[in-house]
Amino acid sequence: MGDAPRIATPQAEVMALTLIDFSRELSHAVEIGERAVVAVHGRPHVPSSGILWRDGIVVTSDHTLKRDEDVTVTLPAGATAQAQLAGRDAGTDLAVLKIPQDGTLAPNIASEASLKPGNLVLALGRRGENGISASLGVISALGVAWRTWRGGQIERFIRPDLNIYPGFSGGALVDAEGAIIGLNTSALSRGAGVTIPASTISRVVDDLLTRGHVRRGYLGVGLHPVQLPDGREGLIVLSLEVNGPAAKAGVLLGDVLLTIDEEPVTSTDDVQAHLTAGRIAKPVAVEMVRAGLPVRLDLTPGERQAEDRR
């Protein structure tokens, strides 16, 4: 005897319709998000992705842009545009390209404040003529502002749990409604991709369009963590840039830096937190130990010169 035919229950029919609706909503989110996702041809073989951030402005991942000239962009409709590099910042792994304006509207940006772990998200990438590609996952982790190993300030830590395929770096992370959360990159966090939030992108884009680089302060010192005999922790000065800000202020090799503006500094990250663009050329009070004796100095951070960001 053959198996009895299966009878569809109302519950099964509802579940099937729910899954179909869910699938359609995800596809719709991709259709919305892909309007801002382009392919960037700035390296051999596989192109990277980019985001149409403003009319005539494309933002992409700096580490994927291997040349400054002869860069082209494949737009969502399939047309190709010649791009001009406006600036790049290795610290945040962002590069900004200018293309001819065509009246494109700015993308819909998701609210970072509303993000929660477990939210469904989609990574979108475009590989030239192959069209849009998508990867589904969730927000794995959220955190506060952080500094990359390259010294860049990121306004919020966002880690998605999904596949960032070859060519996806520089592409968009979008929410379930197709709104852009930020730009995906595999270069800033070893072992897993992260998303640079929209707030960071907007700040860096403004800096690169205005100055061609992101302003960062520096002291001109090489530091290493150390513990003093009395148990206090600080940073010993191992090297000094000739005529650098620290040297001009009277810092010497072997000095142990304890505080900046009365805030303890026990790591280079602590020091970097005091070297934002707003602190350049503004004196800060530093407390140090020199040969066992306390020393106080006023030190004026300089502006780090643009560097080769390849």
C-alpha cells in the first residue's frame, strides 16, 4: 500500500505563507539597499564594493583601493563612471571617490540608536557586471566608540554575524527595511568583519572632501607600559621625534607619563583618546616621573602629517 496523501493543515498553510512573506520582505530590502551599492574597480581581478553616499560621492574601503588613478565605478543601473580620488584614511579604512553628479538621492540611513543584538541584517556587495550579492545574518555584537589598530576613531562598535564574501568590503550593511547601517570591512578587526557606522562615515567623508585627510593629533613619542616601584602604572618614553611636540615641551627619554589633563594614561589607547582633531594646537597638562621625581609640563599636540595610506 502506498503512503496516505498528506493533508495540509491550516497551521502549515499559515507557516508557508509567513515564510513566503518573510522571503519577499528580505528581497525587497535588498532591492532598496542595492540602489546605493556600486562596484569599485581600483585593484586587479576582483572589484570591491562601494556606497553612493551623496550625489557624486562614493565611499569605499581604503584597503581595497590599490591605486589612486584610473579608478572606475559600476553604478546600480549598470553604467560605468570615471572616479577621482578625493582622499583616503587608513585609520578608519575609508576612501572617498568623486564621480559625475546625476541627481542621485542620498541613501536612507538607519538609526544607530535603535540597533540591538539579534537584529536581522544583510551585507550587500556588487561585483561589476555580476549584479548585486547579499548575505543574511544578525547583529552579533554592539559596543561603544573604539579606536582601530591603525589609530582611527569609530563612533560605535558594530559586528555582524554573516559572510563577507570576496568583493563585499566597502559594501553596505542594511537592516530588514533596506536602510543603510554602515560600511562593511574585513581590515580593521582581525578574524572577523566589522561595520563602520554611518556616523563615522559622514564625519570622515566631510574631512576628506574638505582637507583630503583626517586630522589627528600626535606627540612625537614612542611609549611602552611600565609599572613604577610604588605600584603606579604609566608609559615610559622610549623614543622622541626631533623637534616634535613632546621634545619641544621638554620631555626626555626615560620619563614616565602618568596623566594627561589629570586623567591616568596606562596604554597608548589612553593617549590616543586625548589626540582628537579638537585637541590639536591646544596645550594639555601632563604629569610625569623623571628620575623618581614628579614633573609637570604643558604639552601642545601637533597635527600628524598625511601619510601613505596604502
